[in-house]
Amino acid sequence: MKVKGIKIVEGTSADKEQLTESFQHFNDKNIIKNRADCYLSHNNTILAKDGNRIIGKILWYIKEDPNFGVVEFEELYVYDDYRKKGIGSELLRISIEAVCDHFNQLGIKPRRIFLFVDENNQSARKLYEKFGFECIANLGHLYSENNNYLFYILDLEKTN
Ligand SMILES: CC(C)(COP(=O)(O)OP(=O)(O)OC[C@H]1O[C@@H](n2cnc3c(N)ncnc32)[C@H](O)[C@@H]1OP(=O)(O)O)[C@@H](O)C(=O)NCCC(=O)NCCS
């Protein structure tokens, strides 16, 4: 990482207020209010912090039966002023490591991580591909009528 003093940590209830602020793009007060709670209670939240300030985040959670060893990544985000300094890469690297550690500790083989990304989001696509994610399907207008979404998978059995 090219920025000194940035740390990558697991989100806790102490981060709730700042996390809530980071969901303003949802434009719905109820969703915004519940989202941080959901993040911190049901999912795994990894944060990049400059001092006490959140400047990046990613969420991961286990899909279906934990024995499948499958995880979804969501909401990778680095705040504007901090982009292109390696923070997104570090969030991704640590999250992949956390997923593998989690399953290994349970005696379950980590198998796949998947995510959805807008076809036009070249920076995110390049980043995922750098970590070995592969685009395996075009899902068309999944979240909006204007954009195509791609389904990316990281095969942990190939990389470990
Ligand atoms: C995508 C995002 C998380 C990248 O974060 P970042 O901290 O800037 O990423 P890094 O500095 O670690 O860059 C990692 C790689 O991403 C790619 N990348 C990042 N910014 C890029 C840009 N503007 N154009 C092209 N590639 C880019 C490069 O491959 C880069 O690797 P390199 O430095 O070896 O060339 C950030 O741009 C962001 O938050 N975007 C808005 C939210 C978003 O689109 N999230 C993804 C949702 S699926």
C-alpha cells in the first residue's frame, strides 16, 4: 500500500455511525438505518481506516450451506481521495485471506468467492482480475435497465 498509516481492520459496533453515513447513496432512510446493523451483525465487514476514519470497505458473507465453502463479496469501496494507492487491493487481499482462514478453521475446504460488477466498471474489473477472479457470465440488466452486470468467480481450489 502506498499510503502510510492506513490500517485494515474488522468492523465492529463502534463503526456503526460512520458505516451508516457511508450508505447515503441508498436514498431510503429505513434501508440506510438498517444496513449498518445488518453489516455488523450478520456479515463480515472489513474496513480501511485512516486514523479512526473509515476510508474504504468490503463486505463478505457465506452463501447457502457453509459446507459448500462459497462466499459472496459486496460493496468494495474506496473513498475518492484514497483511490489508486493500493487500498482496494489490500481490502481484497485481506478479505480473501479471511475467507480461507474462516473455512480452514472449520475444517471446510474454501471453494469459491463470487461477486457482481457493472460491465463498464473497468477499474473494479481490472482489480478483480488481478486477484484471479474470472468473468464467467453476463447477467444482463440485473440491477438496472441501463447497465449490464457480470458474474465473477474466484476459484480458491485453483489459487490455494
Ligand atoms: C474499484 C476501487 C475499489 C479500486 O480501489 P483502489 O484503492 O483505487 O484500487 P488499487 O489502488 O488497489 O488498484 C488496484 C488495481 O485496480 C485497477 N485500477 C484501480 N483504479 C483504476 C483506474 N482508475 N483505471 C484502471 N484500473 C484501475 C488497476 O488494475 C490497479 O492495479 P495496478 O495499480 O497494479 O495497476 C475504487 O476505484 C472504488 O471504490 N470505486 C468505486 C466503487 C466500486 O466501483 N466498487 C466496485 C463494486 S463491484
